[in-house]
Amino acid sequence: QSVLTQPPSASGTPGQRVTISCSGSSSNIGSNTVSWYQQLPGTAPKLLIYTNTQRPSGVPDRFSGSRSGTSASLAISGLQSEDEADYYCAAWDDSLNGLVFGGGTKLTVL
Amino acid sequence: QVQLQESGPGLVKPSETLSLTCTVSGGSVSGDSYFWSWIRQPPGKGLEWIGYIYYSGSTNYNPSLKSRVTISVDTSKNQFSLKLSSVTAADTAVYYCARAHIAGATTFFDYWGQGTLVTVSS
């Protein structure tokens, strides 16, 4: 059971907009920033979003992040087949004094 | 471009100590503001943060693993290492090393190694 809760799966058709949620608590998302990672099959995770909304250089602006209270979301617009991957949220947890990840969401492009 | 590469045995016997090294190129482990981390992923499962070290030697470990984990840094070799003692089959995972930015309320990992699979089996 992960400290941060993500839906196990999500899906969409090419061109569609999909959103992946990440629910936490006051000790993690409520007081620390969220990062998101994309893990393509058989590869290492890649930083997608940091500090809730910031995109590293090279990440398309189709990817966007937001945070409200103790929840965060990753939105992917103009869905493409190459977006099919696992997505993880992460945040520091003050109560646990450690970094926690969500359980991951497997995105399928139909 | 910063690159990280994990190395170490791919097979460890139960009750023994898992040892991995991460070699950093294109950047220095002695750089300010960066922390050097280990993260693992059991087959078919999610990510678990193991811990991190600063070049000064300051560490922070996942409380669930703290009693068995040691992370060290060798600035002369631009490497950092992981030791996990008393391993069981539950420690079988792909182990990643990563560079972390930690400042105030912000923590994120911007560079990752390719990962190395460690299997615990007799």
C-alpha cells in the first residue's frame, strides 16, 4: 500500500487529453512539492514534472502538472502512442522523513 | 550531460550483503545542491526510495530499510555505493542510482542510471 495513491490504470485515444491523479496527505503533498516520472517499458524512470508544475528541458508542453491541497495531477494533452508508459508521482513525507512514491499508473493508448 | 552507471553482482545469496556502486560521469558527486540516491523496483512493482547521501557524507535512509542500509561516497572516484545487509528474496529488484535535487520543500530526481537487476537466491 503506497503512501501516495494513484489509479492503477488509465487510458485514452490518440489526440485525447488524460489526467492521472495522485492523492496524499498534509505530511507529503500538502507541505512538499510533487514530481512526476515516466517509465517506458524496460527503461529507467525519466523526470517529467518537478516542483508541481515545472517541466525539464526537452519535455513537451503536452505534459503539465498541478497541485491542490493534498492532491496532485498530471495531464497529458494530444495523447500519442509513445506516451504509453507507467507514470509515478513522488513527494517528501515529513512524518516518515522519507521520499514516497505513488504506486504508479499504467497508461494505455487505445 | 550527467550519466550514472550502476555496477555490482547480479546474484546475491539470502542473508548476505548486497553491494552496488554508481559511477557518475559528466558531473561531480562533490557538487553543491546535489544528493546521490538509490531507488529500487521489484519486478512488476512500483518504485521505492532507499536513501541518499551528500558529498560531505551526510545520509538519510528509508525508515523501513534503515537498519540494513549503508550508503557511502568516494569523491576521489566520483562514485557512491549501496550496501544492503541480510537480504531476502523480497530484496530482489532493479536497483537504480539517481541524482537528487533537495532544497526546502522540493525533492526530485533528474538523472537516473539504467538500473541493474539484483536477484536474491541460493
